Amino acid sequence: MGPYFLGIYGFITLILNYCAVISFGIPASLNVLLVHHKAQENTCGNYIGNALLFYTIQSLLLFVLYLVLVISDIEIDNNYPIKEYYLLIAIIASLNYFNSIFINVLRIKNKVNQLSVLQSLNVLLNVIVVCIVKEKNLIIALLLCNLISGIASVIVTKLCNALPPLKKKMIKITFLKEILGKGIYLFFCNSCFAFILISIRSLISANYKVEEFGAFTFSFSIANSVILLLEALMTIIFPKLVDLLSSNDNKIVENTLEKLRGTYISSAHLLIYVAMLFFPILLNFMPKYSNALTSMNLIALAVLMNTNSSGYSTLLISKNKERTSAVLSMTALIINIIFGYTLISFFYVDFFYVILATLFTYVYFSFMVVVKGKECLCKSNMISTFKSFFPIRLFIPYLVALIISCLQYENFIWLPLVLYMILNKRDIFMMFNTAKKLIINPDIINI
């Protein structure tokens, strides 16, 4: 595709991200409500039916906006000519709304095989078209892949009878108000959190060349893909996690958090440090992106910092602390925008250093989430909070990786992995045991 057309495609995905963020918290709210009422089939059916109704109305409004843009002949940004893709963007965004509900329903019902197919389909289609289509035509091909996978998700959900039979009597304003009432704080929490990355991408798209934004999009795609395996697993186990963390027994909650964070966060660090060894090798096969190595390393480290809030962020939701999460997310978003704008407008940094704003934001957010989570457990001791937030065994290799990346000393990029392996032998053993349990008995994630 090349940096220019990848910049165009990156801008399209940015718009789709904006559309996805305006979800009003319904997927997150629905997920929690379905877990809490998992034994009441009729009640769950009412929640699902009303959520689908809301997104039907929202999709209609989205197509009204599409017609306004087309009739008025408006280009969103003159640097990124995308008018010809407006219709596909509207359809894909609409399908994404419905599929966010379908995915929740499938994972609540533990339809792991169906989820695996749906989550893999778009990736496989992308691989096929990337090998066949080039440059501008690849943009339309990738969007069509998104469209096909979105339609497939609807079909698979229908075929496996995951949805309850939808009836008129399911449509009740009381259920819709409950979904939105719980979802509005989750909406502010999730949307503000999502806007942290979206806002930094927006700042880069507006202040740097299309080719540089293309290089950033490439770096973000590669760096973020490293932990997709862990995110996929978290997607499946999330209902189970909510169920366990909702317990009134703090010992069960603390044990769950220890196992989750010991496995998930340590696995993320290991994957990132291994990936950073292969980033230079990958760029040897893609000389057009030779300026993207520092960007890839820093984005990977920024995304990695986000995992430090794992477990405690879910704990706040499980304990109905959506308002607290929303305030933390909103504050983090403001910090991110201010810091990012300052780096661009006052320090005139290269595009790959702008992501440091997000890294700093994630440090703040993750630490505050751990603080509030500890308060839920009546354990707000500052020393234990720091140990939970960023154990020294993880902090040392991370700091070394950050210094090497900022100073562009790529010849020493192997050092963080070595330090990690030396300092985290126990967690590596725990990761192995957890993976073994999941392979032998996948039903342990069923709520």
C-alpha cells in the first residue's frame, strides 16, 4: 500500500474508531447485566432486545449523517480524500454496533469456536487481499473485508441460536433506561479511554504529513498486534472475570487478581520484548517504512503500559464503580491531549515521539485504577499499591527498554528481554501452567 495510501486508510479507520466509541456504553453495560442475571433467561432476552433496538435507531441516524455529507459534498479533511468511501464506512460502522452486542452474547454463552471463527475471518481475508491487491485498490478491498466479516458475524450469531426470539413485548422503556443508566458512566469511561489513542492519532494526522501518519499507522498496527492474542483471551474470559470479581469474599477477589495480573501482565511484557527483537528484521523487508522503528518500539511500550491496569479496571466495574472509572478516564484523556499538543506545538518533536504523551497518560490511569481498586478491597496502603501497580521485576526491564528506544540504541534492544527472563522466573512458570490448563480444560472460562 505504501505510506501515503496507508495514511488514507489509517484516516478511514480513525473515523470508524470515532463511530465505535459513540456506543453509549451499551456493550459494556449489557455484558455486566447479562452476567449478573445469567440465570434469568427472559430478563437477559429483554436486555438484548432493547440494546438491539437502540442501535437500530443509532444506525438510522448514522445514515442520515451520511446523506447530509454526500448532498453537501463535504470532505472531512482535504488532506485525506475519502468521499468515495463514505457509504462503506457508514455500513461497516452500523454493523460494528450490532456485532458488539453479538460478541457479548456469544462469549456469555461460551461459544468459543464461533468467536474464534468470527475473530479470525477478517484477518484471513485481509491476508488474502494484501497478497493480491495494491495501493489505492487495496483500501476498498480491505473495507470490503470488514464488510464481509461484519455480515458473517450476524449470520453466525443467528445460526448458533445465541439470540433469544425477539418479540414486541421485549421492548420496554424500563430495560432500556437500565441499560443506558448503567452504560452512561461506562460510556464515558470506555469512550474517554478509547479517545486517548484516537486523540493522539488525530493530532498526528492533523500536524504531520500523510506519509508520516502512514508510518505511524503502520507502527501502531504492528506494535498493537503483538498483544492481540492476550486481548482475544481477555475478551473470552471477561464474563468469567466479572463474575468472580463481583464476589463479596475479598479473598476470592484478591486471588483472582493475583492470578490474572501475574499471568496477563507478565505475558504482555514477555511478548513485547520478544517482538522488539524482530521489529528491525521486519523493516528489512519493508524499506518504505525504514523510519518507523523508533515509533514501533515506543508504541509497543505505550500499549504495554496500558496492561498495568488489568484486573483492577474490571474490579471497579464489577463493584459498580462506573462513575469512578469514568472520572479517571476523562482526566486521563485531558492529560493526553494537553501533553500531546505540547509536544507537537512547543517542542516540535518528530511524529514518533508524540506517543510519549499516551505512555505518560497510561502511567497515570493505570496507577489511579490500582489505587481505587485497592480502596474497594480496603487495602489502600501506598507501598502495596506501588508493588501491585508496577512490581520492580517488571519496572527494571521496562525502564531499560524505554531508554534504549528513546535514545535509539537499537543494538541493545535484546537487553530488556534478558533482564525480564532473569527477574521473572516464577511468573514464566505460572504462564506455562495457565496455558496448559486452558488447553486441557477450556470450560474453566465458562461462567
